[in-house]
Amino acid sequence: MVHKAYKFETQILPGGKLELTTPLPPGCRVEVLVIREETEDLTADVMDMATSSLEFWDNPIDDAEWNNA
């Protein structure tokens, strides 16, 4: 599967809403990562994003399954 990256710069609207126009067809599934520009330490923000979903894997059911695989 080939992934193509697009970069857009925009502002967050009232209510936390984000709007942008892309060259992608309607109904196309995408993943959105948001990085604040005024952040001084971009590396820390990227690390926070990368590890924010790790808690999903930290559960006893997965631990038992993987330990017995």
C-alpha cells in the first residue's frame, strides 16, 4: 500500500473545528495528526503523539495472549 503525505497549514476555528480543502476524493479515509506551530519543542510533541495510543495495548488480555503465543 502506498501512502502519500500532504501538508496543510490552517487555523483552528471556534469550538475546536478544523476545516481544509484537499485534493482527495469524497469518502477517502485519512488520518490526521495535529502539531501546534508555536510549540518550542517539536520533538517532545511528536513523542507525545506517538506514545499517546500505547495505553490501548497495555491490558491483561493482550498480555496473556502474547505471552502464550
